[in-house]
Amino acid sequence: MPEESTFQMLDNVKIDSKKMNAHITVNPKIHPPSTIYSSCYTLFDKNYVFITESDDKFKIEITPKKDTSIKDFGLTCGNFNNLLITQTSNLFFISKNKKLNNIILKGVEKAHI
């Protein structure tokens, strides 16, 4: 029986070990495009990254620039997902803190008048 070369690492990540590439889908309703692009940017040094954008999803194809083990490549794909969550969380907290900072600054301004 032939060995399967494509496997589903996570719900949104499919890795082809023979072609040594990964296809990742990301929902822009969950992760804003700015966080998707920021996360992809971190991969550019060691990987080729191709992004296809549609209304309901981003399709990202990642291919390593140099030979790498499937284990290391799988870690890269997993780290991409972690970074995506981190970037989205940071964006959320920055927007929440911006409102709080404005309230604090208005209070400080009133105290000094």
C-alpha cells in the first residue's frame, strides 16, 4: 500500500511531504488581513510564500527555500498558526487599550486645567 504524502496537520493546514509544501487557509472574519500579512512576513527569510485572497478566505502556500525535514517544516506551519493568533490578539488588545488610554488622558487633562 503506497504511503500517503499529504496529511492534515491542523484543521487549516495541509502538508504535502513529497512536494514539501503546505496549504493553509485562514478566515479573514476571524483574523484581519493585516494580521495575516504580518504573520506571512515572518516566513519570508526561509520560505516562499504565495497568498491568494478571496472574500471568505485567504489561501497561503508555503514552500521552504532550502532542504528541511518534514518535522521542522511542520513546526514552521504550527508556529505560523501561533503567530496568527498572537497577532490577532495583539490587535484586539491594542484597540481596547487605545480607548482606555484616551479616557485616562482626558482625566489627566481635566486634572491639570
